[in-house]
Amino acid sequence: MSSATQTSIRRDVLGTSALRPDGAAKVQGRFEFSSDLHAENMLWGATLRSPHPYARIVNIDLSAAYKITGVEAVITAEDVPGKKTYGLISSDQPVFAQDFVRYVGEPIAAVAADHPETCRRALAAIKVEYEVLTPLTDAELAIQPTTPPIHPDGNIIRRQQIITGDQALQSEIIVEGTYEVGMQDQAFLGLEAALALPESGGKGIEMYVATQWLHEDQKQIAACLDLPCEKVRLTLGGVGGAFGAREDISLQVHCALLALRTSRPIKMQYGREESFYGHVHRHPAKIFIRHHASRNGEIQRIEAKLVFDGGAYASTSSAVLINGITHIQGPYRCPNATIDGYAVRTNNPPCGAMRGFGVVQACYAHESQMDKLAVACGLSPVEIRLRNAMVTGDKLITGQVIESVAPVARCIRETDAIAMPAPLSRTADPLEIVGGSGLTSLPHNIVRGVGWGVSIKNLMYSETFDDFATARCQLKDGVATLKYATVEVGQGFVVLAPQIARSVLGVDEVVLDTVDTGIGSAGSTSASRQTWMSGGAVDGACRLVRQRLFEHVGKKYNIDPLRLTIEDTDVVDMIGDFRISVTEATAGVLIDETYEHHHRPTEELDENGQGNCHVAFAFVAHRAVVDVDVELGLVKVIQIATAQDVGRVLNPTAALGQIEGGIAQGLGLAVMEEIVLDNGKMRNPSFTDYLLPTALDAPTVVAVMIEEPEPQAPLGAKGIGEPPCISVTPAIAAAIRNATGKELPRVPIRPQDICF
Amino acid sequence: MNPNSEIYNLRVNGKMHEVRDSWVGESLLYVLRERLNLPGTKGACEQGECGSCTVIMDGQAVCSCLVMAATAIDSDICTVESLSVDGTLTEVQDAFVTEGGVQCGFCTPGLVVAIEHLLSQNPDPSEIEVKEAISGNICRCTGYGRIFEAVDKAVSIRKAKTS
Amino acid sequence: MVEINFNHRKPTDVIALRRLDELKSVHIDAKKSLVTIGAGLPYQQMEHGEIAQYIPALAQAARTVGSPQIRSAGSIGGNLGTCSPAGDALPVLSALDATVNLQSADASRSVSVHDFMVGVKRNARLPGEIIVSTTLPIVSGWQGYAKVGVRNAMVISVASCCLVVDRTNGTITVALGAVGPTIIRCRETESWLASQIDLKTKATVSPNLLQEFGDRIANESKPIDDHRSTAAYRRHAVCVLARRLLTRANSQ
């Protein structure tokens, strides 16, 4: 029986708000983002982009650019030695446009020069002759077979139906609507940047990139450079946020090509405007949806048509569509469904992953509908949702049984239990009132509204994709070293990984090795998957190490390893008296294990949309309180209350940060964020007119984290990154409807939508 | 790159720095990062709309992307690099780390500078004063909640130290 | 500087005015009831102190400019030089019939702000002239400013309004921002209202009169549709702002 007293030293294990190891560097400005990297003898690279949404390239004249002093290289499609196209799902996107340009901003050429200003002059000197064509900008038109294809792969990127149950059922209560979600941008602050260092001889390249998935970048870059993957070594440069926009290649191949062409290091970085053009955006979507329900509000059938505008190139549109259609029922039981979904190609800016990945759009539609259903059935917004709330064991309309913990009703009830904010005071500071220092409104101009949103979100990748994660753990002298390719974009994996090692191995000091392609893939930092997958990989590697540690100690001290456990920072015999510190037990001893974590396999959907295509699910409820100046249509979000199904809280502060951050992004989509398009051209590619929430727009967030450990998850914890930004948007819209009585079928909601 | 201006000097973080062979249109942000080896200040919009490039110039918080570097001679410029001496974090910096005010960290230098400036003028700001003071600093990751907590904590610690 | 960052402008010779203290000065002429504000005075310094005391509408407008960082550096000279119809201070200058003081190497002149603002981003400054200062009257009576933006901070104006009541002379002036090629002074409505009520006193304005006042203001605006807003909304917004400002003017 162990007689050791418990130490009262707080260790940064799982469940504590351990501090970020990169925090000190970041607050001092010493943390190196990819845009902070330099190399001796480096040149700058820059990209020439199409001003037209659709045009045939007649001629490209590079001659004047070459004449500018300081220009070292000018490259186009002809200079791509390997695959001329790339893409996450289908390689339909040209490295440089060859015959056609298909969106405003499509890259046509790149230059390398001694100064960014020289680059700008060189780009201005390139003369491209275009035959301007009429762009296809209407997603509905793109579905029509009579519309000429704007790409050899056709205008329909994917079509998928879900046919479940009774296709003819008509219920007593029927409500319907057509809902639209505008094009949101990820708008991460850390602008795109990369540094490419060519190997002498040009047979290989080393790059520092800010991406979400090193190995996927590596694969695509290597294919375009016609190099084997091992000769394209990627190291993660500091990433200033991602939110989906870094899943696709942006400047990586261009940067690499310039480096190989000039045999010199190349630095490329985008300014904000170029960033808007240079990465994918959230799919704008139009969703028609009709709910059939019994008189007492139970959903009996859903009909829906979803159209996602994927823009010029496919990116991950196919997967976004699947997420949209498989989540259209929301976190509610629904026995019958007739769903038709399209992801289409247009000459609008290309769309791809953004936090929420298709479910944001579906959720806006189904939650708007739930409120309509509530009214039709004479129920409150809370009652209608509770009445239909899923539980573990219920089925999605795809036939997949929800095996995950599914505390939907609890999310709703615990959100409902959160106290409402105090009413707006008659003597409130102007900055607390809608309109702020603009002094537009006085308290008597304000109406307060309350609204609800509840969501389901899949975790990890779907439809047979094996997005495994790899991690290596080395333990010696009481210090654990972790190696993984898991990308840190700000979400906090760098703090979680050491917490795992401390909990499993009883060490305190954990060293994080360089994040690069020198180890197996960790999959993408997206899909709310890294805690589960990379956390699972680190956990798995640490457990293997711990097993070996026990075997080593057991052998040395003649104890059956099965009796050994970690207690605090010691290896302890659970039955006997033996105790030794991990440090002492590993003095001069190196234990080294690598582990790959795979989630269980998933299936494709058949032609009726049936199949177990997702891995697991998380749930969340949001209640929004807004103040509206109804006469002027101005909105201030006062409070967001939320209860989120997190499985297990591994780091309370970090988890709260994800929740608050996601809510801010959902708020942006609700009331202020939209890329405004005019015939394929972006009207507002700048922070002057693409508005992000400021500190004065931030609501009070009251968050409850519901911990019902998920048995499937390696640490019991579900992914938490995406749910916060999904149902908050319809909750805010519902609150504005509550205050104004307007239907508001579209987000973002603008003042004119409220006034007229 | 042909030299387009004379050599000029900037006083940054208490030291004189010489800038040569520069193009006259270079912003202070560019010069700090690319010529003076002070990359702590970040650029995210080049328009003064995000606050990532905030520095203190002659006692005022300004966006360095909007300052033409060559016009900043005779000015006293302080960047994020001047805040922590010998790697010891200020109360504001430390609170950012402990309260979760840092995620990706790109907005952080600008925010820390703006907050240090606020507290130097107003050591006990109200919640609204804090929000207004940082309304020009965009954070895309945190939603500001943990940042407000960090400021609160820094203010409390400083008040305790001075009382 | 934004234009330089974006490669729209390529200066080769630059004269920096940053160090000229005269451009940042504030002069109060108590006898003539005039305030002269240097063209380089940062907005931040207009939010409190003498300017807030004598020209409260300007202090209000100053507080809405950009962000604290912008207010540390931005100035009326910037608003006048750019001459965007959305310039935050410009409706105040218009409502107060400010004069713009210009200086060249051999001459100086003063121009009414109405004559200075010629069109969208076009002003009457001649080559070789710099904007030195602007002179505004100290008016006895209520004045106020309001600005509509889509976000609660750091916004370009979608519509703005400045209303000044001169209780001594019994007149009212109303200027609108972001609803025309330049700032719009609603002179017709101003004279109409002066004929309807005695502006030397703080009489309550009847609901009918308030209604008509707002409609007339809206009719004098010339807004357009753009990526920030629509003409219809802007017209509606200035109507509402004008009514609210008039109500505030008469409720103290």
C-alpha cells in the first residue's frame, strides 16, 4: 500500500488551464510567423492575377518584365515541370492559368525580384491579352444542362440526393422557406507567406509554409514540381489563424517554382487584398426547405434543395455539399426525407473549407424553419426543439445511427437556464447602445429580442477518408519529447499535447520537436478533429512509451508490469510499496515510440444518400439576446448563452477561447460579414468594407461546457472548434426577427433588410 | 533597388537606427520589419483597419502602416520589442498568456502595445474604456473575451503593486 | 499612405508637414466667437477640452473617426484633402459654414467649405497650396452629430448628419454626409423649418412637423447604391437621424 502523500503541486495535466508554451514569445513579438522568416540572398516573389472573371487568354507577353533591373525570373504555366493542376479532391485548378481564366484573381504568372516594389513593377509590365467572355455567376443557371460548361469537368461539381422513407408523406403542419447564406471569408490575420529554399542542383526543396496540413501540401507541391515527396521537405512556419482558408494551396507552388528557377531562396507574402483573392471562401448557399410535422410539432418529413456555389474550382465543394445535406435535418429526429443537393461551378471566387464546412449553411436553414414550425404548432422555440431533440440511438436521414453521446435536450435546457442579461439602462453609456459613438440611438429607440439556434456537427473527415494522425514520443531522463506534424493555427494543440504527455507519463517537462514532414501525416487542422485524432496519436504514443517504461521498471525491479501505474510523477506498484520517480526510472534510458491513430472506417453514400459516412457528432445550443434599433435597422448583440457538448474539458481556458472565438465568427456572418460580388468581381476585398467584429461588437458570452465523455474519443473529448460558430448565426437572426417581426431569410442581415 | 532617398535616421526603442537605400514610399511598418530587424510589429491590412501594426510614436498609439517612414525622423518610436526587458513579461503580457488572450498571436503585439498605452494614460479604465481603446485592434481568434479578462487581471495586479 | 501601400500612388518627392506645430494649433478668438483649428490637429485632441466645449458636434464626429490609432494621427486636413463625401468631420464643417484657410508660397486665401468641396474626392485646393486650418464659429444653441455604420466601431459612414441650432439668430443648419457627391446642406429644409417655428426658443416640435422635417431632409439627399448600402436605406437613414437630432435639440 502506497504511503506517499499526495503532492499539492499543481501539474499542468489534462483538465487544467495549462499555459501555451508559445505564449511568452507571442506577447513579446518574438514568435516567428511565416511572414517573419528570411533567408540570406533571398528574392521576393509576387503573382500576376486575372482581372476578369472569365476570359480566354490570347497572349502573354513577358518581355517588358524581364527588362526591369532586379527581376530574376518570370514564370507561367509553361514553367510547371510536373502536374499543371492541383486540388484537394479533384485536381482541377491550374497552377497558372493556361487557356482560360475562370475567376477574378486567378494566377497567371509569377515573378522573382530583389524588392517587393520591383516585383510590383514587373507584374505591371507583363502584358496579357484577353478575350473577355460572359461569366457564369448564377448558381441555379450552372445546374441547367443547357448552360455551356466553363471547365472541362463541367459545371456540376457534385450532385447528391438523400431519399429516405415515405416520399409522398404530407403532414398536417407544413412550413417552408428559402434561405440564403452569403459568402463569408475566413479573414485570418496572419497573411499568407512562405519561404522556399532550393537544394543545390535543383533536385529538392525545403519550404517553410503556413498551412493546415503539411503532408497534403507536400503531396500537391511535389506533383507540380515533378519531384518525389521526400525531396519536398516542409516545415511549419508560424500560422496566424486559418479557419479553413489554408487547406488549399495558395502561394506554395509558385514560391517553390521561383526558388527552383532562380536557385535562390524566395519569400512570398500576400497583402490583405491579395489574400482575399488568394484563398477560398465559404460557399454561398441557397436552400429551399419544407418541414412536415404533426400537430404536436413532431417532424415527420423534410424536403430540401440545397445549392452551394463552389466558384471556379472544386476545392472541397464535394465534401461541403455532403456535410450540408447530411446535416439538414439538424439535431432532430426525422424519419422521412427528400433531399437534393448540388455543388456547382461558376466564375465566382472559388469556395472551400471554412469553419463549419457546409453545416453553417444547413443550420441557418433548419433553425429558421424550427421557429416557423414553433409558430405553426403554437409552441415556444425551446419547446419545439426539445420535442424533436435527438438522443443517442436515433438515426440521421442517411440511415446512420448516432452512436455518439448526444445530449441535445441537455444543451437546450442548460442554455435556457443561463440568466438573461440586465435590460438596457436608461442611462447607458452611448458605447453600450446600438450605434456606439455614432450616437444614432437612444435607449427608447431600442427593442430587445431573443432567439435560439441548436446544431449538430460531424467530427473528422467522412465518406471513407482515412484522416489518420501520427505522433512520436521519446522519453529520457524524465523529459518527454513529442514529434508530430499537427499544425498549430492558434487553436491550442501546442498546449494540449504536453498536457497529454504529463498525464500519461508522469513527466512535467515536455519538449515539442519541430513540426515538419519528417514524420507521418497528422491530417488537417480542421473538421474539429485534432484533439481527437492528433490528441489520440500523442496519447497512443505516450501509452506505448509508458508500457515500455513499465516493462523496463518491472524487469529491473522484478515487479509484474501489470501492477505498475503512474501516480503524479512516480511509477508506483499498485499492490506493493515500490515507488520510483519517472525521472530516475528513465535516467540514461531512451524509450521511443511512434503511433498512428485512425478513427473507425466510414462509408460512401449510395445513390439514395444512405451510408454511415460520418465518424462522430457533437452538439451545441445557442441563445442570442440582441438590441435592435428597428427604425434604423442597427443591431448590437448583447449576450450569447451557450451549452456545448464537449465530452470532456481538457483545458478550460483554451476551450472557452475556442467557444468565444467561434461565436464571434458566427456573429460576423449574422450581421456584418459578406464578400459582395458584382458579376464575379469582389466589391470589398479589404478590411475597410469586409467588416469583422471589433471589441465593441463582442457580446457577453456565458458558456456551459457539458461533459458527457464520448466513449469513442481517445481522451473522451469531442472536437470543439466548429460548433460555436454554427448555431449562433441563426440564433442571432432569430433574435432580430423576435425584435422586428421581419422574416429575414438571408444572412448577413443588413440594416436595409430590417427597415424595408 | 535604386536608392530613392537620402540616408535618414529613426529613433526606435531608444536607439538611433540608420536607414539607407530605401524607397521613399516605404511605410514605417515596412522599415521596422524589413530594415531594422524589428519584426515584432505585424501587418495584416496595410490600411489602418486592423491595428496589428500599432506602435507608439511620440507618445501616441498609431498604425505604423500609415506612417511614411522617412517622415518619422525626430520622432520617438516604441515597438512591442521595447516592452519586456530581458525577457521579463510586463503584467499585461503575462496576463495575456495566463488568461488565454493569445491564440494564433498575430494581433497580439499590436494589442499589447495598445493596452500598455491605455494603461499608461488611464491605469484603472472602465470596461467600456478598455473596449473603446482596443476597438481598432481586430482579433479573429479569441472573440475578445479572454483579452478583456487579461486586461482586468493586469489592471488589478498593477493596482495591487502601487498601493 | 493607403494609396502608396496599394501601389496607386508613387511619390518621388515628399514634403512632410508632421513637425509643423502651427498646423496643430487651436486658436480661440473670443471677441469674434471663432475657433481656428490647425489642419494637422489629431482628431483625438478634438474629443475633449476646448474644442469639445465650443464645438461639441465636432467632438462627437471626431470620436467616430476610425479607431483610436487613426484618431491619434488623422486630422481635418486629411478629411478636407481627401474630400470624400463620407469624411466624418465634413458635415460639421458644412453645418457651421466653416472656412478653409489655404496657404501657398506667396499667398494665402480663405474659402468657404462649401466652395472648397467640389465633388467626389475633388476639392478647390490649387497646386502649391496646403490646407493650413479651418475656422468655425462658436454658436449659441444646440448642435449634434450622428453617423450610421454597420458595425459598432471603426466604420466608414453609410449616412451621417450634423444639425446646428443657432438660438441667437433663430436659424438651423443641417448637413448630410455619405448621401451625395459631396456634403449636402439642406438649405431648403432649413428655411422651411425656420418659417414654421421660432428657432430662438426650445419649443417642442409637433409630430407632424417632425415627420415632414425628416421627409424634406431625405428629399434633399442624393444617395447612391454601392457595396456599403443602398440609396433607399441612406435616404431613410438621414430622415431618421435628422428627426432624432432635432428632437434632441429641443428636449434639453
